[in-house]
Amino acid sequence: MRTWSLALVVALSCIPLTTLSAQSFLAESPDFTSARLRALGGIHAALADDITTLFSNPAGFRQAGPQFSVSEVSLHLAGPVFGLADLVSKVAHSSNPLALITDPILSNLYASAAVDGPVSFGYVGNGLGFGFFNSTGVTVTTRGTIPTLNAAVQENLMFVGGYAFPIPLPESWQSTLDMGVSLKLYAQGTISTTQDVLTVISLLSSGQSPSLINQPFTLDVGLGVDAGLLYSWSRTISVGIVGRNIYTPVARSQYQSVTGLGSQAPDSSSGIAPFDLSMGVMYSPSLVRWEPYVTSLKIMLDYSDIFDFLMHPATASNPILHLGAGVEVVTLRILALRVGLGDGYFSAGLGVNLTAFQLDFAVFGSELSLEPGLHPVYNVLLGLAFRY
């Protein structure tokens, strides 16, 4: 009885009452979700078997690994990236490039390209977890009848470190209960610009490109705490609960341009990153009869950001967008087949684990609006990881 009382107290402590009245930044902490997790419908609180446990649930540091990550490179493309590249090519070779302003691709455009890594150095196992990661990305959007183009280039750095420990349970229960806490420190640097599409097309047609050096620069630095619980019964059923950004103050500095970083006094502000309480369950049955043809089967179901309607009601999304589900089947010990549901859209992917390196691929949909189906985006993610 004492054990469950302790677990309940820990779970309730994951709800930061101070953030109910605090103003949250619209920009969240950096996202380092791997191709594997994207194919499985997103992050799962009860899944703890590799380095990505650093981002899903710190309570999984005892079950995950031991695994050591040397490096990882992931390419993430979202929206009509190739169509936008083709349009740029047309502008450069057209005799009347301004006529291309009516091209349908410029209507309510969203396109992004990002590279996670190559910095992906970390370790999980034996209750310990830590890692250092980076990512670089660019996002382009347009709005209006005569479109206005908005572009942002972002660099992210994050350090995560934490520890998980067991909470004793009676042996007759054939169960384990772990609690974990992690500390994360991250920095986001963003250069943003807003240009009239006519101006951009004119520059591209003359062989020039818009300069970002003199554009506004924003630097966010955050320091936060995550905590979670992970219960497992007979290594078959696992239930996870995790509070991300339990308390994550963020300092924001805005500069008029990149060149003014050393000479300008920034406009400074502060806030609290949005809190996210998520829960998930995973079923992983024993497949002794099927080995070595089917090595493992994992079925996952999650509900994320449970209290968004309390923490940030102005940006709370439809409950359907909070659901995440995934199924992973590993065959012949090296080939993984994956399907999932996240953001209201289906996802799929596969992975090949050749010990020295791991290759993962995912295709999935994501929703940019707060309601399902209003602004869907098609995504492709390819990752190459070196883990041992």
C-alpha cells in the first residue's frame, strides 16, 4: 500500500501548478524524434529500449540498453519540398519569372527541411541516461493572395541527463516499477525573415538570393526537468506516465540582426515552456514459438499532452490529435516493420539493424492546425545511426 501511495504522489507531483498562471512560449523545446518513433505514431511513454528513451520517459533508463550512441544523421523533409525546388529552378530559367507568382504551390505553402545530427552522443542503461544532440533546419511558409514569404533557419543544441531507480514491489506481483528524473538544457537560435514573393522572385531570377545576415535573430535558452514512472508486468505489459517540462523556464533574447550579436543590447523576455503530461501502454507478448522468424512484437497506445486545455487553452488541440498508436514487428532479428497513427494520420516505416549501424525510414502525416484535417503535411524521414 505504501508503494502505490508513493507512486501516486510522484505522479501527481508531475503536474506543475505554477504553470497554470504562467505565460508559455509558443515555441516548444527542440524535437529530436527519430524515424523509428515517427513510423510508430510518435513518442510512446511505455517504450524504453534504445537511446530515444532520453526524450520519451526518464523512468526507462533502467530497462533501455545498455546502449551507446556514437553519432546519428537524420534527414527530415516536410511539405512539397521537391516542388518548391522545381519552382526555384523555373524562376532561374524563365523569361518571365514574375508570371510564376500564380503557381499553385505558393498558395498556403508550408515546406521544411531539417537534419538531426551528426552530433548524437549518449548512453542509456543501468539507470543512467545522458546525451548531447544537435539539429539544423529551415522552414518556408507563404500567406496571402499575393503571397508573403516567411522563412526561418534554426539551429538546436540540447543536453539531457538523468537517473532512474526502482521502487520495490512484492516478488509475487512479478512486476517492476521505476521512477526517473532528467534535467535538460537547450538552446535554439533562429534567423527569420519576411519578404514579398515578388521581391524574392526578382532576386532569384537575377541569380541572387535573399540575405539572412541582416535579419532578426532570436535566441531561446531553456533549462527544464522531466519525470516519469514506468510499470511493467511480467515483461509483457508496460504502463508509462511522464511529465515533460514540469518546470522549464526559458530566457529569450531578440536581436535586430545576426551581425549585432556582439554589439547590440537584445530585447529580453522570459517565460515557461508548455507542460506536457502523457500516458501510454505497451503490449509485448512472448514469441518463443515463432523465433527466429519473428523476434519481437510491440503494440503501443498513448494519449499525449493530457492537460493542454488547462496549461495553454489558446493553443489546445482537438483530442484526436493527442492519440498515438504504433505496431512494430522485428523479423529475422534485423528487419523491423512499423505502422502507426499520430496527429490523426497513418504512418509507416521500416528499419534495418546491422549491429554496426542502423538504418530507419518513415513516411507520416502531421497536422499544423489545432483541428484534424485542416492543414495536413506529408513527411519523409530517413535516419542513419551508429549505436552499440
